[in-house]
Amino acid sequence: MDKDGRMIIYTLLLAAISGPVVAKEWTANVVNELEALVSSCVVIPCSFTHPGGHMSSSTLRGLWHVSRHLDQRIYYDDKSRVLENYRGRTKLLGHLGQGNCTLEITEIKDHDNGPFCFRIELAPTSSGTLDKFSFVQNCAKLIMQPDPPKPEMNHPKTAIQGHPFTVTCTVAHTCPTHAPKLTWSRGTEDGITEVHRKTHSGIWEVQSILTFIAEEKDDHSVITCTSTFNGGRSSSETLTLFVKRTENYNHIIIPTVVGLGTALIFAVFCLFMVKKYKNRIAALQSQEGSVWNRISRLSRRARPVEPEDGK
Ligand SMILES: *[C@@H]1O[C@H](CO)[C@@H](O)[C@H](O)[C@H]1NC(C)=O
């Protein structure tokens, strides 16, 4: 049995005897399974303890390898000793001095399944022995997602005209260092808030909250939320908006106002016409009068002549 094997058994025995009270032993806390989107990235949360007491990051060397194959390194300080396939794609995000062995893998390929295990190497002690430990019992397996997950939209069934309407769009991911970007089909003049949170170990979600005042013209319009993942893959979800009109009496008020207005204009017009006619009639009457007068004057003048003619 090799040294690592003995170490594991020793640790397990010690853990069984002393329980969780003993913290400074070889322990690792690695997420067992994590989904990873092909072409995107993944962050594997990992923390560990070692019996070396407090040690700075420079006296610790971490490495990640494939399952039990210590020589198949996917992450190591010395890049030349990393599997070619993983070279430049892995990065240790955590500070080893803080017991943080969190690993990032970018440009995920569909064969990056793992399981990936962490190994820690402590700088030689005064006695000259180099302590190493592979946490092969706590490895992370990656489950490949060939297609990006669809965002989920949540909103009230109907919007009310003139009132604020809120839609949320949420998408889960496993790469907090390059989180997916959520965008809306509606213009940016609307209020958009973004929230990032961890839901489980290694699983995160981004939520975008869109708020706008629903208008009549928005009825039956389509709103799309698009999630663009690191690496360029995207997915989207849509909703059709139904706007409920607010109760108003415009359908009664408008015809009434128009009707009353028309009646008023007509009344004013009639009054005006009557006035105009009155003047006309008066004028005509006076004109008629003068004509009449003239006629009667003429006839009066003519009458005395007749008897003269008759004489
Ligand atoms: C480990 O490091 C990562 C990356 O810096 C960080 O996000 C995470 O919170 C750390 N974990 C702990 C337990 O401190």
C-alpha cells in the first residue's frame, strides 16, 4: 500500500475515533457533482484542512488531478507538468493559505467529466519530510450540459394599464467568475435590476428584474429575456403581455362631451342667424316702408290730377 493509501486509512480511522471535533487533520470539502456547460466555464468550490498548522500559500502547493491518476494533472504550478489538454484552462482561485482550493476550468469540453481530485503538498518540515495528501475520497465529477439551460420568467398574469409591471428572469449557472448576462427585448429606458446569488454549493443564479409602466400599446406585445453564457452560447424565454385597461368612462364621457359641444355650437349659430335675420327683416321692413311711402305719396299726388283731367 502506498503512502497516500495509508494516509487515507489513517485519516478515516482518526475521523471515526475523534469525530468532527478534530479540525486540523487532512480533510477536504469538495462538491461531488456539478453541471458544466460545454464551451463555458465552471468553478469547483473546494476547501481543505491539513495538520501542518498555519501555513502561508507560498509553503503550500496544490494540484488537481484526474481521479486516482496522480500523474494526470489538470492543475499544477509547473504548467509543463499539466496535461496538454488542460494547459491554460485551469486556475486556482482560492488561497491555499486560507484552506481554499477552489478551481476554475474554462472553455469546457464535453470530455472534461473528471472526477477531479485535489492534492496538497506541504513544504518540508524541520524533520525534512514533505507532507502530501491526495483527497481522492472527495473528488468532483462534472456533468456535461450540451445546451444552455433556459431562463425562467416569472410575472403576474396580467398587467394593469398605467400601473408598474414587474417580470423576473432567472437562470442557473456554475461559473460565478463569468456569470451569464441577461438581456431584455424591451428598451433600456425601463428599470432593470440584477441580482447574483448562490443557491447551492457551486450552483449560482442570476436574476434580472424588469419593471415598467404598462400601457395600452403593450397589450399582446412579446417580451424576451435572453441569457448569454460565457463562451457565447445563449438561450431565451418569452412572454406575451396582456394589459388590462383601467376602468374609465371615456366611452360615455367623450360622446357626451362631443354631443353637448355640437348642440352648443348649433344653438349659438341659431341665435346668430336669428339676430342677423332680425336686422334683415327690420331693414327690409324699413325699406318696404319707404317704398310704400313713396308709392302712397305718388298715388296721393296723382289722385288730385284725375279730377282735373275729368274737368
Ligand atoms: C474560496 O475562494 C473563492 C474564490 O476566490 C471564493 O469565491 C470563495 O468564497 C472562497 N471560499 C471560502 C470558503 O472562503
